[in-house]
Amino acid sequence: MPSLILEEIISARKIEDLPLSWSEFNFSTFSASKTLYDYQIKSLQNTVKLMHLYYEEAKDFSISENPAGNFLRKEYLLNLFNANEFREDNFSISPQNKDLYTVFSNYYTVENGQILFRNFINRCSFWMATGSGKSLLIVKVIELLSSLITLNEIPDNNILILAPREDLLDQIKKLIDEYNSASSNRRINLYSIKDYERIKNEKFSFSDEISVFYYRSDNFTDEQKDVQIDYKNYDNNGNWYILLDEAHKGGKEDSKRQSYFSILSRNGFLFNFSATFTDNWDLVTTVFNFNLEKFITDGYGKHLYVSGEEYISFSAKTDDDFSQEEKEKIVIKSLLTLAFSKDYSKKVYLKEKSAYHSPLMLTLVNSVNTEESDLLVFFNVLVKFACGKINSSLFHQA
């Protein structure tokens, strides 16, 4: 796996060293009932440091600047990558990658037979475990971008949220509603990307509003029909801040779709949020890593222990293979193991409060909607266990 180079670069910079216009942001508050965890605050601070590096340290942004400014910023960031033993050739697009090469060659210069990675370096990845609050962080990044735009520290580009499923978009919408409920917050207004031209012509921006577009990422294509949209119709000269929420599935079509997002943000910036990064571009541009391993190590998740017990007995094909008694014995063993773990964790906690979590048990069964389902066996034993009605002989055998 390639090094998380961008995170190394950003971690070497201190938030305290930034000018007040960059560092005086409310990193901790989301709404009346929600505040950010330390790791979420750190991820936002890394974002601020990256924006400062790109839009001030590399080339100080000016409202009247010419397009060459983005080229200089990308070159500057590439030089920092190179200082960390980065090999650009390993990440550039060659003609062998026919689909991407064909799409990108319409927007980027071919050098030495390749489309160089430096063209796509204006991006960052947030590698965050499921359950760590990516959606909440997306909303705070929107607030951060809006704040920096208002201060004329970064370009006044449109903001676009993309996710591959309706439930992910709905989750973000609910969080935005909660964010908007806090009277001190500037209101975020959401618009479908299909309304882009109409909204743009209405000059919708007001000082007390943050206008954001959204759409399903899997409906971006190279032709316009029904719910699918042609990315070229929303190019905006590449001046987008794009926030992707789990907008990758792998495979040929998804790879092409990712190229569209790079093109749309070529003169802006791409922010990618996921629990499962595998693409090398995403890894080297990770600005904050709080993946499952770190999530668990820092005490926010659960260690998974897969029992060596033969739970396949629950899916026996005949009644002769495994009796009801044997199935109950397996459940009892599991509950005893959980009880032992919980009891021992209390002893560990007395010595070191951050050393151990409260154990939980996850039970997977073979049948649910049947007359004698495995799930029913589990709950019947659980009830007996709780009521002290377990057969003592069976208990001692377990």
C-alpha cells in the first residue's frame, strides 16, 4: 500500500501557526445537541491546513487571478509529494488505460505519452470508519468552505455533494436540517444539480445562506437522459468543490465516473469520504486517516472475536445431526464467554480506563422466518439464562 503522503505533509503543519482568518473557525460545534469528537475536529483542522497550503502557501489566492494560479498550486503540491519519495510516473495515466486516457485527454495536456498525476493532485481523502461520523463531517466541511469563501481566502466555487444512494443523501439532508436549526449557523440550502442553470441565473447567494447542489453520483454519465445527467452540461469550467460520500464501487464504469468528478473539480477541489479506500490516488491524497483499525485502537469501535465453536451446527440438514440440546449448549457457551469478557474488562478498566472497551456480542443465525428458527433458539436460551432457568447439567457441560 502506498504511503499516506498528504497526511504526512499536513501533519507537519500546526493549526496555531495559521493566520487568524484561517484558524478562527468553530471546529467543535455542530448543532444544539451535537459537538464533534476530537478526531473529527482534527480532520477539520487538517482540511484547513490543506486549504491554506494550497490557496495561500503555494500561491496566494486573488479574486482577479488568472487560470495559471491553479497550475502553480498543483506544481507546488507535487514538489512536496516528491520530497516524500513520491514517484509520479506510477500514478499517471498511460494509453494502456484506454478509457481514462480517452476521457482525460480532452481536458489535460499529454506529456511524454502520459497524462500526469499532478493534474489531479487538487484532492484529498478522508479515510474514516463506518460509524465515525463522515456525514456530519461533510456538513462541517461545507461550513468551512463557505467561511473561507466569505473571507476571500479561497475561490467562490459552487459546492456539490455526491453520493451513490438515496439513503446516504437523506442522511446528509437530515444533518443539514439539524445544522440549520442552530440559530447561530448560516443556513445551508440544498438544490438538485438539475436546477443548476436556473439557480445560477437567479443569483441565489445571500450572505446568510450557503447554497449547495447535490445528486446521485451513480447517475453521472456522458449522456443526458431521464435521471442520468451528462457531466459536460455542468462543467462550469471545472470550478467546483465536490464532496463525494462513498461514491465508489469499483469496476470499469465506476472508474470512468470518477474521472468525471476529477474533471468537474479540475480548477476547484475534490473531497472524498469513505470507509474503504483501495485506489492509489485516494491513498496518497488521504488528508486524514481514521480507518477501522484506528477507530478501534482509539476506543471508538469494537474488536471482533470469531469464536472457534462449530456454529455450523445451527444449519444442520437433519434433526439427527445436532440436537436441540447441543444447539442450546452452543448459545450458553457464547453467553458465558461474553460474561467472562465483560467481567474481566472491568478489572482492566480499574487499572487503565482507556485500555479496554465494553464487550458486545454479535450473533449470526442461519434461519429466522421458520417455525423452529435458529434465532428463536437463541432468544429462548437467552430468556432462560436471564431468568435463571437454565438446566444446571447443560450449564456445567457448556
